[in-house]
Amino acid sequence: MKKISCFFVLLTSMLFCCCSSDSETKAETPPPAGIATTGKTLVAFYSYTGNCRAIVDELTRQLKADVVEIKPVDKTQKYEANNYAIGTQLLNAIKDNPDDAGSYPPIDPTSTNPADYDNIIVVTPLWWSQMAAIMQTYLFQNSERMAGKCVALVVSSHSSPISGVVSDARRLLPGVTWAGDALWINNSNRSNTSSLLAEWLQTLNLKTANMESKTFNITIGGVTHEATLADNSAAQALVDKLSQAPVTLSLDTNGDFEIWGPLGFSLPTANQHFDAQPGDVVLYGGSNICIFYGTNSYSYTPLGRLEGLSASELKTFLHGGQNNIAVTLSLPGTATALHSATTTQSAGGNHRPADKALYSLGGQRLEGAKAGARLEQLPKGIYIKNGVKVAM
């Protein structure tokens, strides 16, 4: 899968006590005319004075993205009044109980799901050396949906250091991958916002907008089968994870109808009552994977499906009935345990006699699996023969 790599949160933070007097525009800001949007990059912003909105306007001239504005439920608050008493009170409530949803000020609901995007840009003011409480609410509420995304950070302030905002972002978004260093926009360089953004974007490792892979590989005991991906945010997040590196799991048999176990990371959930059939691959509880060779009815999020194998063939491939089964998930074209395959040509240019044995993708010679052996005796899958991959 093509990568430019990562979820990016553009945290454009301004020093709360030094915000400009620009008026706030309430309507959601669309990308300027002539700039097409992409469904894979999202700019989420909160602007109290208008400075953050100006940065978003410039950003979306340079980058194709959807835009969502974060708004507080109470739009009458003057956070800077009485020596910033209200704003400070909101920040202190979060600091005292950062894991309690009740500590965060309420915001208007948004219809945009960040789980549907590869990269996310969050633009927020800085309040009293911390991230604005309104944006903290949005990130707290969407942390799981953003897991596995690529994040970058831009902090805008009057002159104060940005380390507090960076710390807030990392606390609120523990499951993301950061695309690069934070960009600091302040009053001394704000007039150069356009060039600063352009140069900064070139330094980031961002994911491409389109989900190119429609399948993923499941490898067990040196045998690989391809599974078709489901069309949802959980499958997209799985692709995002596998694009970084293959993942090897230890799964156990459950009820003689599935193998299952922890992924070691969370994916977005879209649970539905699901009549699982042989070959179905599903997400259970947000962080567990189940692969079926039998049937079961429960609440799952579909991830994909193994096609072309009977129930008995699936049980054999999945090692049904066993425990501690090593299962590797990967994207097509990525290496598993076999890093290279050589041809039968020697260094001197002469051809050695062909090695008629078959090898697993893990590089293990399959005893008895000679070229003359009956192919039906082998489990269906992908093997190495004479230095090239073959489907059997």
C-alpha cells in the first residue's frame, strides 16, 4: 500500500490570553472554490477569535481535505472575562479528572466520523499554555475513532511555548502515529503562514488518501490465504496498521467453530448482530479478532472474509482445535518471514538444476512436497517454487 504515512492533527494553538480580536465565523468553512476535497483527510478545528479559521483557510488552499468545525454548546461564554476565569475553570476541571467525560465542556455533535479518514488535521487555540478545552472535548470523545490514524501537530500562539499543547495532544490521542515534528506559528511569523505550512507539509509522512488494498493475507504454518476486506472503518484501520508492518498473533480455538484472540491494539467498532459463517473474519470487543470455520451468532464488526475454502479446509488451515496458533496478518506484497527468493541461476551465469521442492512463505521446506507430488495432497495456499510464488 502506498504510504506517505500518518494521521495528522494540525493543532494550531494560540495563546489564550493573547488571542486576536477577530470575530468568530459560525458557519462551517468549506474548502475554497477550485480546491477538490478528499474523503481521506479531515481538518477539525475550533476557533474562538478567528485566527485558527484563517490558518484552516490557508491550509485547505494547499491540501485537499474535508472540514469540520467544533463548536461549544454554550456559545455565549466569554472565556477571557474576569482575567480568564471561565477558561481557566474549564481547564482545571479537565486537569483534575482527565479520564472523566464529565470533566470536559459539552460540544455540538458532529456528523463527520474521523475513523473514515487516513489523516486528520485538528486546528485549535492555545488557552493558558494548554489546548483549548473545547478541542480537548472533541479529541477525548473521538480518541478511539482516531486510533491508527496519522497525526501531525501545528501550534499557534502569541509567543508562549507550545509544549503544553503537545502534551495534551499526546495524552488525548495515545493510539495515533505522529507524522512529524510540530509546527509553531506565532505572532512573529504569522505573516508567513502560507510558506510555513507549505514547507511543513513537505516534511510530514502522510498516508495516501485512497485505500488501495482490497485484501489482506492470513498466514498460518507457512500457508497463506487471501481474505477480502470489509467496507468499513474498522477494516480501513486494520489496513492502516498492517501498512506499517505485518502483525503476528497467538490465537486459540473457541467452541470448535472459531479461532480467536487479542489483536494487541484497538480498531473502531460498528457492531451488528451477525450470523458468522465459515470464512468470516470479525472484530470482537474492539480489540479481538475471530476467524470462523463454523457458525455463530453474536454482535461483531466485520473485518473481511476468506473465500474459496470449505468448512473442513478452513478448519485444517486455521488449525482448529488447537491453541497458541501463530497467525500473521499482512498486506499483499509485504514480506512475512521470507524476505527474498532466489532464482536457479548461479553467480557464474549457469543454471543450477531446479529445486523441485516447495517452500512456505516462511522459508520452510515442505517435506514430501516435490513437484511430482499430487497437488491435491497440499492445503490450498501460496507457496514458493523455483524462487517464485505459486498458488496451489
